[in-house]
Amino acid sequence: MTYKARTSFVLWALLMLYALARVLQIFPGQVPLVVVVGLHVLPPIVFALIHGAMFYRTRGILIFFAICLVVGNIFENVGVRTGFPFGSYYFADLMGPKLFAVPIQLGLAYLGMAYLSWTLARVILGNMRSPVTRSRVVTLPLIAAFIMVAWDFSQDPVWSTVLHLWIWRRGGAYFGVPVSNFLGWYLTVYVFYQLFGLYLRGQSTNPVPVPSSYWNVAILFYAVSAAGNILLVIPRPIVSVVSDPSGTQWRVSDITRTCAVVSVLTMGAFAALARVRLADQKAEAGELPRS
């Protein structure tokens, strides 16, 4: 088996492991929550490390990781202590050890999905192998931030209001989540994308060409995350009604159904757009005359 074949096998295996984690979430209590959360976090990280090193080289993807970890943890720790920019909240102990006030697993959770969102934005903008220059230094981070926030928008009420991994002290209009959370998320992820865009400005990527399947597997990984939210509509042996700290009661079925629809119309739309753009670019490249 060649190196490329082995790498492709590992990437697909990580995708399958992540898909398994999304299935496990519909069996509450049968698998420890910390294990389920770990399987949600670790496969995307390893995927991003391998996939990113193939295009940005090892140094590039490690810099991306470092920016995400540092910026993400700064914003989250400031948010827990001051309420800015997300709103007033705190983390429960269900996600394991913390770095200051923020669970380590949460900081790590930024990495995989942040990389996938950046990759989809790059495919949507086209000319993936072109250096990040001129307007793309700003437009790429702006689009990637929308794609990343769609992920949080599709599942935050489940992780917070239903599972209580973090608690919004005053509740919020979106099934117990304040609107300020999503504005804060956009600011946070835009900052680390913009920093990475500035790092990449004018730099060439790995000179070794990558096939369209390289981009397809990343798009599918993001789509599997969206599909995992749809699985939440399957009835499960959990409480039918939950309350947020403000005392507002929410039906769990309403939360899961809404998150499923949001996943289709936001994450699903971004994945579909990226897939169509990739197909168009592949067709255009095939039409070019060979020298």
C-alpha cells in the first residue's frame, strides 16, 4: 500500500469513527458521556492534523492549531469571568479537567471543526491552490466564520439546555441559549481565522497536487456532523421537558427537531455548496487544454 493510499485509509477510518460517535449519542446512559464527548473531539483533531499537513505542511497546521487554542481559550476564559462576548455562563464538570475555567476538551473541540470549516470556505471560494492574497485575506476568514458558527448554532441548545455541559445563567431566546452567544462565537472564530489568513498571506501551499477526493472527504466529514444532529430527533429515554436557569421550560423534542432543521439548512447548505463548487472546479480544470 502506497503512502497516499495509507493516508486516505486513515482519513476515512477517522471519519467512520466520528460517525460512530454521532450514533452513540442517541443511546444516553449506555456509554459514559465523557467517552462520547471524547469521540466527538479526538477524531476531528487527528483528521485535521493529517489532512492539514498534506496541504499546509506540518508547520502550517500546527500554527493553525496553536492560534485556535490560544485565541479560543482566551475568549472562553474571559467569557466565563465577564460574560463578554458570549453572555453569562459557566461550564459543568461533565467535560472533564479544566484549564482555568474552561474544559480542556472544549478547547480541543475547536480544532477539528475549525479546520473543516476553513477548508469548506476555501473550496467555496475556489482556486484552492492559489496563495491567500488581496481580498481573500479577509473574505476567507469571514466565510469560514459563518460555516463554523453554523456548527454551534445547530447544537448548542442540546449540549447546554438538554445535557447541561455548560449553563447559561439567564437562559436565552434560542431554547435557553442567548443570541449573544452566536455573535460572540462569530467574533472568536473570525479572530483566529483572520490571524491564520495573515500567516498564510502570499505563501505557497504544498507543491504536491492533491486529488479532488482530498477535498471531498473533508466536506463529507462536515456533512456527517450535520447528519449527527438529525439523529437527535430519534426518541430517547430522557426527560421530555427541561428548564433553563431563568425558569423557562422547553420540550426536548422541540429542541432536537429544531436543531435538526437548522443543521440541514445551515451546515447541510454549506456542505452542499462546497460539493457543487468542487465539482464545478474539477469540470473546469478538465476542460483546460493540455500543454
